[in-house]
Amino acid sequence: MKQSPIYLDYNATTPIDPLVREAMLPYLSEHFGNPSSDYIFGRRAREAVEHARKQVAALIGARPEEVVFTSGGSESDNQAIVGTALANAGKGKHIIATRIEHPAVTNTCRYLEKTLGFSVSYLPVDRYGMVDPQDVRQAITRETILITVMHANNEVGTIEPVEEIGVMAKEWGILFHTDAAQSCGKIDVNVDRLHVDLLTIAGHKLYAPKGIGALFIRSGDSVDSLIHGAGQEKGRRAGTENVPYIVGLGAACELAGRALPEYGAVKALRDRLHAAIVDGLGEDMVRLNGHPENRLPNTLNISIRGLVGGDLLGAIPEMAASTGAACHAGSPEPSGVLLEMGLGRELALGALRLTLGRWTTEEEIDAAGGLIVERARQMVGWRGGNTNALS
Ligand SMILES: Cc1ncc(COP(=O)(O)O)c(C=O)c1O
């Protein structure tokens, strides 16, 4: 699917897969029933929702009854954190998170601090954006009821040591949530291997529409609901189900599982783009942000010395990419994630987040690499061969 301008912002959102759209269409027309109704229209809708639940569960190695449909990643994070806090406040009021979580996690934690008297330990990360499991262990107190650590960071792609933290959480009997909005569909995600109790999925990061997501809640865990009403989703999330979008998420998850091997090629294209930029601008001028190996295969975050990322992107109208998280777009402030990783303000402002998808082509990558090098050279007043020639 060729895009114009070249689309390199798949971590912000993905287009809807045409097969996902096709699966959804009947549920926007003839199959309009309410899943709670007791006649054929209702039964059809109900069966579609349950089929989608199986498809989502299969992608993450869960049981279908452990999947709750939500309105997206933010709601899933909110339900995981607030729901756990409400259900377990009697046991303790301490939560452990990292300093590089998505605002859907950070601001939810802050809300609990402000309104319900919770205390939250926000753990630092290293220069690659990775949290140290030993820091998690040291932060645990008798009051700790939840640990929340994202699976992969949305800006730099670093994959966190979730498995190790999960083992620790289990040992201590503490519930463990991971926000897998960015990792689901890009790398293998399995709730048992990761030892998580709660896991967030966001549809629009894996070729389903925006406004649909899911939360995995391990059977037996006590997590309160946020939306109260009739008994949909077994009482865990009230409201008539968004059947077409749920069907879309199910189809997207099934396709994502099948497409995982394609990410080897996506990674090769990402590395080709990185190499082209380094070749064109010189190693001294380009800094890779994020872990060199332990990182999402589609994510390339670089800082170009002497440039403001937003200015450079403004000079490349042929390409759509970002300087960091989509929700931070347009801000004159540098990314908080990069600052937490120890980058100085100037380097952090020089960041570009280039994120590829299943449909990114070699032709697009070569064109994007050429444009970035050309416009960056123009902006720094490039005078030739190597970085020493920069003015
Ligand atoms: C890591 C992460 N968590 C949560 C979200 C929020 O998801 P949604 O936009 O579906 O609410 C995003 C989206 O940017 C994300 O990248």
C-alpha cells in the first residue's frame, strides 16, 4: 500500500489493513444486532464478538475469557491500574512504574497519588531506556500492590526486561501490568512467558481502527471495573459492545500473528535507513537512541547533532514522521523519555522517530534516507566529505 507522502510513523498509528476493513463491513451493515439480544441478529453479533475474543487471545497466548474489549490503549491502561488500585487498596497503596511510561500510565498513576493517597515509585532507566530489574526489586515494599512496566517503549523501541520483572512480581505476590500497545503485532507477546497479570493492547497500532483495544486480565486476579452499567464483558466493562471494531481488532490480531515473520524484512529496511543516514552524514553526527539490539524491529530513533528534529521534518514535506510520541507532537520541549535516558536538551531536540510498517518498501526507505541526508546537509551548511567540514 503506497502512501504519499512516505509514511514513517507506524508507532503513532497504522493504516487499517484492507482485510480488517473487509471483515468489519458486514457488521456496519446487515449484521447490526445487539450482542445481548436473544434472536438471530443478536446471536450473529455475539458470535462475532466471541470469535474476535478468541483471535485476540490467540495472539497473546491467553484464554478467551481473559480478554476484555476496551476503547483502546488508554482505557486498558486505566482499567489495569485504577482497577487494581481500587480492588487492592486494602492490602497496600504503593505502585511501581518507570519514568518512561506512556502518559496513559504515568498520568493514571499521578491521579491515584492525588486522589486516593497512593504512592508511586517511578524508576529511572539507563542510557538505552531500559529499567534495571534490581531497581524494581529494591523498590518493592509490603505495601506494593502493582508493578507496571511497558513492554516496548513507543519512542525509542527499547524492549524492557518484562519477563524477569514478571518472575519477581509473582514471587512477591504482586500484580504485574505491561503496556504492550507497541509490541503486540511487532514481536512475539505471550502472557505466560512474560509472567504478566494484565496486558494492554491498542488496535490502531496493529492495523485495526482507532478507538478499540483490549485488556488481558489473568483469571482469578482481582481488578475492579471502571465502567459500570449492564453486565457486558462479564461485568468487567459495561456498554453495548462496539461489534464492528471488535471484529476488526480480532481480524487484525489474527493477521498480526501470521505477519510476525515479516518483521525480519522490516528490521532489515530499518537498518538500511539507519546506515544510509550514517553514511550520508557521518557517524559523529548521528546518534542512535534506544537499545542497539533489544528494540522493536520497526523503530529507528536518532538524534542529528546541530539540528532540531522538528525543523528538519518541516523541511521534508515528502515524508511523514515525528520527533517522538504523537501525543507530544508540536511541543517545543524535548522528549521526556530521551531526557530520562540522559541525553542533553540539544541532542534530545535533534531527535527523529522513524517507524516502519508491514507495507514500507525499499524504494520508500531509499527515498527517505536520501531526503533526510540532503535536507540535513542543507540545514547545517554541509561543505563536503566528513563531519569536520560542518560549519
Ligand atoms: C505505549 C502506548 N500505550 C498506550 C497508548 C494509548 O493508546 P490509545 O491511543 O489507543 O489510547 C499508546 C498510543 O500512543 C502507546 O504508544
